[in-house]
Amino acid sequence: QVQLVESGGDLVQAGGSLRLSCAASGSINQIAVIAWYRQAPGQQRELVATVNRAGNVNLADFVRGRFTVSRDNAKRIVNLQMNSLQSAATATYYCHYRLSSVDYWGQGTRVTVSS
């Protein structure tokens, strides 16, 4: 199966920006939807954004207008651009896809927003 590796997590001040990347080990052409989730300490994992093969994006209400997602099937990468970061964005961010009813996750990348 295609493995996902996230990168780009860092410590950033409130109001700053970060770009997270999700790099795939193989072709993602067969993956209909790739999603970004996040999990804050002591919290449940929550959906942040999804992007389909055609590049159509859905964003959670709490990030709409500040985050964007892009997908490059040829480069096998999905990016999450996060702007105007707030402390509530502190979490580990995971890349995810489902194929044949099996969920695949990356190892996550840590984002910390200092106020």
C-alpha cells in the first residue's frame, strides 16, 4: 500500500503560518480522497480538510478562510497551508486515506502555536 509521510510541523507564534506536506511513497492516482486530521493533547482526532483527485477541497468550519489544501498527483504530495494560526491549532497533524475499506495514516507531524 501507499505510505504517507508528513512533514513541516514546527513551533510558530500565534498569527504565523506553516505549510505541512504529506508525501506518498507511490502513486496517489487511485486514492479518491486524501484528508488531513489533527489531534490535540487529550482530544479526539478531528477532520481538518479533504481533497479529492480533481483537487476539490472541503475545509472544516473552524479553519475555513485560513487554511488551504493542494494536491499534486504527479508529485505525489498533498500540502496543507495554514495561515493566521491560533493556539487552538496546536496538535499533531495526520494525513489519511481510505482504500478498499482500510484506513491508512501517516505518522503525524507536530504543530505548536505559542501565544
